[in-house]
Amino acid sequence: MTETIRTVEKTTMVVPASPFGVSRQGSGAAKWLYMAVCALLVALLCMWITPGALADESTEGTEGSEDVQSGITVTENITDTGNLLGSHVAEVTDAIAQVKETTGVTVRLMYLSSFNSEEDPATWAGDVLEYLDPDPNTVMLAVASNDGNLVVAVSSNSEDWLKNQTSVDALSDAAQQPLMESTPNWSQSAIAMMDEITVLYTSKSNEPIVLGVAIAACVVAVLAVAVVAVVLVRRRNAKRSRHSAKRRRHSAKRHRGSGRSKHGERKEREDSIPPSGDAGSDVKKEDTELQDGIQETLSQTDHS
């Protein structure tokens, strides 16, 4: 058994609360367990010898026994030797059942006057929890009221969302808050820790949804980028096509203008050169007029 406990010390997640008046004594977890068993036997013996005690002091809905006169409450999930829960045992028991149904987490509460151990409270609580052979996902709140120690221990066979250090710290903080008041509220401390278990479980359950939303957002972002890229490429291609068409039209106009200029120059040159037929007729006409003039001169000379 010693080897089993030594292995457990490395795997059990525990967080001690801030001490409010630390006082430790005794010789270890084994000694405490022996004393606790003895105290339980004494309590049961007292209840047995008191007429009608079992019938009068039984609490409906709890498994185990509760002795009001001695102030000791022992059930399947609660050990309260100092009557710290008082009349709220039933309320706390209902909360334990509710968190078990909602999250599957088993909660154990241990209220003692002292851990009776020189061992570190966190190590002590982890050893005790593993010694009890807990179900998976078991959380134990251990309180030593006289020593001012509060420890949250999570079984080593728990899921990571429950036994990781962040979750254990959150459970410890939740359990401590109601104890910081002028009058410590022990029942509310246990209930607050169980409420935090529900919060952690809900957050864990929502992780796939959050992951799905994140993936969907990434897909939408990628699609949006792709659409923008396609639009920009199309606009750029359209702009290039317009520029190319404009350049082609400009080139065509320039070629047409050059052709018209060459044709006009050629026509002007042709117009500046008289046709060969007209030139011959003009020369012949001039010769005829010259001959007529000579004949008229000769005729005038004869008459004279």
C-alpha cells in the first residue's frame, strides 16, 4: 500500500488554500485514517446505546449516519466531525447529487478539526483521496478548521479539463471566497466549489462549438479573400483589354490617316500635270492662229 500512495503523490492535483492560523501535529495520513475510523466507531456506538437515536436522528436522502448530539455527520460523500455544515447537510447533499447528474463529477467533502499530520496538507489530501479508490472525475474538499487549512484535491483518474492546474486553482478560489467573510459560510463554500465545477464542465462542453465557429469563420475569411482576389483579377484583365482595344483603334486610325495623306499627295501631283491630249490641241490651235495672222498681213500688203 505504501508504494501505491507514493505513486499517487505524483499524479494527484491538489491546491492548498491560504492558511488561516496553521497548526499541525500527528504522524501522517495512516495515523489519521486510524483515528477517523475509531472516532466513527465511537460515534456509532453512542448512537446505538441511545434509545431511539437512529430513528430520531436519521436524515432522509443521505446515505450513512448523522449524530446531532455529537455533532458528527458521516455520509457517502460527507465527513463532518465538527458540525461545520450544521443544518445545511441536506442542502449540500442535494447539490452533490445535482452536480453528479449534470457533470458526472463525484464530490467528497471532509471537514476535520485537524489533519493530524506533519505532512504537507496538499500531499496529505491527495494521499487520502487516492486511498479511497475514487471514481473517475472525483473532487475532494478537505478542511482542517483548527489548522486553517483548505485543500482541493482531484483524483488522478480524472479528465484533463478537471484536473489541470487552472481548473484546480479555480475550484480552490471558489471554495475560499465564502470563508473570507466575518463568519465563514462552510456550506456555501462547498456549494460555490460545485458551481465552479458546473462552469468548468459547461466551458469544456462548449469547446467543440467554439472550435466549429472558429473553423467556419476561417473558411468564410478564406472564401472572402478568394472572391476579392478573383474580382481584382477580373477588373485588371478588363482594364488591360480596354487599353489594348484603345491602342488598336488608335493604330488603325493612324494607318487610315497616313493612307489618305499619301493618296492626296498623289492626286495633287497628278492634277499639276496637264493631260497629254490637251497639250497637243493647244499647240495646234496656236499654230493655226499664227498662220491666220500671217495670211492677213500678206493680204493687206497686196492691197496697198
